[in-house]
Amino acid sequence: MAEINPVLLKELRQRFRTGKTAWLLALYLLVIGAFVLGFMYLSWRGSPGIFQPDRSRSLFIMLSVTQLVLLGFVVPGLTAGVISGERERQTLNVLLTTRLTPRQIVWSKLVSSCAFVVLLVTATLPLYSIVFMYGGIAPGQVLGVFGFYLVTIFLFGCIGVACSSFFKRTGVSTVTAYGLAFALAAGTGFLAVFLHEMNRLQARGGISPETWHPAFLAWVVEFLQDINPVFVLMQILLGENGIPTGVNFGLPGWAVYTLVYLAAGVLLQHWSARLLLPGKRRWRNP
Amino acid sequence: MIRFNGICKNFGATRALDNFSLEIGRGLVYGLIGPNGAGKTTAMSILATLLLPDAGTATVDGLDVVEEAEKVRGIIGYMPDFFGVYDGLRATEYLEFFAAAHHIPAHRRPGLAKTLLELVNLPDKADVYVDSLSRGMKQRLALARCLVHDPKVLILDEPASGLDPRARAEMKEIIRHLKHLGKTVLISSHILPELAEICDAVAIMEKGRLVVAGTVAEITAVSRGARQMRVAVLDRAGELAGFLATRPGVSETLADGQEVRFLFDGNQAEQAALLQAMVSGGWPVVEFAEIRRNLEEAFMAVTAEGVEDHGGN
């Protein structure tokens, strides 16, 4: 039987042994639960005793978006210190003189951090049961949203690990990881809207001479909205594109999102492992 | 067992190792000494496969530390000068984790951890969280950690730094025990008398270069240049000092009571001739011997040039 990676086992043991983990889990559920119950209270206040299914759908959307925002805060925060923290605690050099390869180290660090985030997301399932209780949402949509979360957690986690490998200090690594996650979550969306508006202005002759080819701009807009978590989540929830571009990659938006995020994550992990090789490190021993 | 061959390593404009070469035989406890910034930690890091040399080669048991790094990691145990421990792990779990990281089969790990904790005198701390151990205990646990895969070579960078006298004595005993187990130990320390006690040989480094290497006796002999001698006579010590000052190879004579101290630059035959001259001259010589320097004095002597340079800055 294949043995579990020792770093992964150690990380899981350390993480789940402390009271901090239970507190973080409780806080996460408290925040998300407060949003759900607050939303229900506001919905019912206007019409006591009645809850319409379309409100259940709105509740589901609100819950999913809240969860995405919270993941944007939690995942980079959990992963941005996994390597730099070892460096600061002066345990990394010892780890690197074992038979473990840098690749094994970065992957086990990612998996252990992501395992905790998956636990957080799984712990919110009872809140989703409230949505099911009132109907209006198909189980497939819930599965789709959870699949989407897994892909998002993976890339955000890889960004955190990469920053942690690249920067010496956890503080700098964390700020950079949050910046990159924000750029991905919000920056790509804003850029897509901006370029779409520019394309429309060009089409109306509002910009002269024409700066970029309209077909190219439409392609870029489509790509940007396909890699933007908010747009893709809305696509899964509402079943339609946020910005109509007329471009078809031959795959649904969520599939493009999954492929790009998985590929980017694997490349980042490869880069992180390379950064730990002797001669590639940006930090010196003596 | 260990060979550095013309190793150079730069950190930006700073040259940490400058054509550093050294050979260390199997089963020896070898001390690496030098002032701060001499390049000891860099040399050890290269040996531990943590740094790549800019030039030159280093081998452990014939394995190149760059080309065969993974195999080298299998035969070395490395303890850095500064190291941390993991929170939330017990001593046994800590050792079992590193045993797993060295691919030791799972069924052997609990027994191995127990044996190693006994070796470093921590058997009663097996279930204690490592972050709650004292510094001396952590050092000993780290040494046990170095041994989980039964390495042939131990690289210990300042293993006794920050320890109280009792903990240092315990560490010294453990290193002696490791020598008896046949391990080759490369150890750096600032506490030179202790190194002199446990090391078979030492190398003195300065500014990234090897200044001198050999047994402690050889080092002190090389370092002294002119040896310091002492002659005890029954009387006429002042006259003897005057006589000695006229002899070839003798300098800085000083009469003190019934003895004369002086520096003598000559071989053993010349030393015998000098004694014969004193006896023939009628001085009642009762003792004639060399005042042996210890490792600390030898270290100060061979690195004096460097100290003067630092002082001039």
C-alpha cells in the first residue's frame, strides 16, 4: 500500500491538532451562516409566513458568491506562508537535506492547506440544505458550484505556495498572493468589461482610428470572462454568459476556466519546486 | 570520506569560499574553526547539498554533492547552526517524520525513535511536544534527528552554541559515542578547547581559505613559528638570559626569578645543542622545555593577520 507523504501527514497532524483550526472553522461558518440567515430574515420580513422558490434561488446565488469571496480571503492566507514559514522557523534547510524532493514538499504543502479549505467548504453543506428545503435549485448546480470551488481553491493555493517559495518573508508573500488573487478575481472582470466597452465604442466609430481589431478584442474579452471566477460562477448559476461576445472556444466557459486554472496551477507548482533547488534559491544560507 | 577540491563560492561581491580544499578521513571527528565570516557554514552547506559551489568539487564517500545530491543526502546527517522545530509534534513523532522523509520503512520507525531518544538521553521526553523542550534538549533531539537514517557522515554546525556547560558536556559525550560508532563527524565550533578535546584533527579557515589543517599538535606546532621555551636554573638566571640572547635562533629572552623564557626558532638538533651549551657554560639547569600552546592560542596566532585587518577597518 502506498504510504502517505510524510510532509502531508505532518501538516495535517499539526493543523488538526490545534484549537485554532476549530476556531477558524467556527468563524467561517458563523460568517457565512450570518449572511444566509440575515438574507432569509430580510426576505421574510416583507411577507411573513411565505417563502417563494425564486427567493431560494437568490439565496443560493448569494451563498455561493459569499463563499467565493471568503475563499478569496482564506486560501491565499493559508498557503502564502507554507514555504516562507518553514524558512522563517529555520526548518526548511533540514527538510531539504532529507530524501524528499522539492516537488514532493510543495505538493504536500498545497494538498494539506487545500484539504483544510475543502473541509471549510464541506462544512457549509448544511447551509445549502436550507436552499434545498425550499427548492428552486437542481443538485447538478450545487455539484457544479462545488467543482468550481475546488478548481478555484487549487489555483489560489498554487499562487500562495508560489509566492511563499519566491519571497523570503511571509508578510510580503501574503500581500502579493492577495494582490494576485484580487487581480484574478476582480482585475480580469474589470478588464473584460473595459475592453468590451472599448470594442462597442470602436464599432460605433467612437474611437478613431480603430486601435485594435474587433475580433481580437472580442476573443480577449471572452477569454478574460472565462477565467474570471465571478463571471464563471454566474455562468454556472444562471446558465448564461455575462458579456455576449459572439466568440466560441468550442468549450463551455467553466471548461475553459478549469483547463486554464489547472494548467496554471501545475506550472506554478513546478516553478515553486524549482525555486527550492540549490542554486535557484533567492535567499542565502550563511 | 569528505573532500573539498578548489571550492569557490561568492555571494554577490562577497567571496565566501576561495579555492578551499580539504580532505577528511573516514571515522574522524574533524573540527572546522575560524572567525565569523570565515566560510565554515558555507562549506558545510555545500557539503549538505544546500548550496552549489561556483567552482570546484566536493565529494562525500566518493559521491559528488552536485551531481549525486540525492545519494549524498542519504549518507549525511546535517545539523545547521540555527534551526527550529515544529510546533504541535511530540519528540517521537518528530523523529518518525524525519525517518519517513528518509524513506525508512514504517514498521521500523517507532523502535528507531525510541533507540535514538535513548542515545541522546531523552527517553523520558518521547511524548513531550518538541517546542516545549529546553534548548539543550532540542539540540540533542536535532542530533538524534540527524541519525534517523544511520548516515556515514555527520555535519554539525556549531552544535554546542548557546548551551550551558552541562549540556555542552552531554553533547561532547554523544559526539564521542558517535565516533565509536564509526561515524565521520565534521563539526564547527567557537568553543575551541572543547573542539581540541573531541577532535582528531582540525582545520583553521579565514576569509574563505584554508589556513592550516592537521592534528591539534600539528596545528599548534605549525602556528607557533618560533617556539616559546622555558629554562629553570638553580641560580644566575639573569646571566643565562644574557648568554641566550647571543645564541642563534633565540629572541625575546626574559629572566623571571629562577627561570628564563625565550622564543627559539630552530629544529630539535639545534635545541639539543643549545641545552648542551647551557650545561657546558656551567649553568645548573634543572628544567628545559617548550611551553606548549593550546588550540585557542594557535587559532589566535594563525588568524592574527585577519584580526589586524578587521581592526584597521
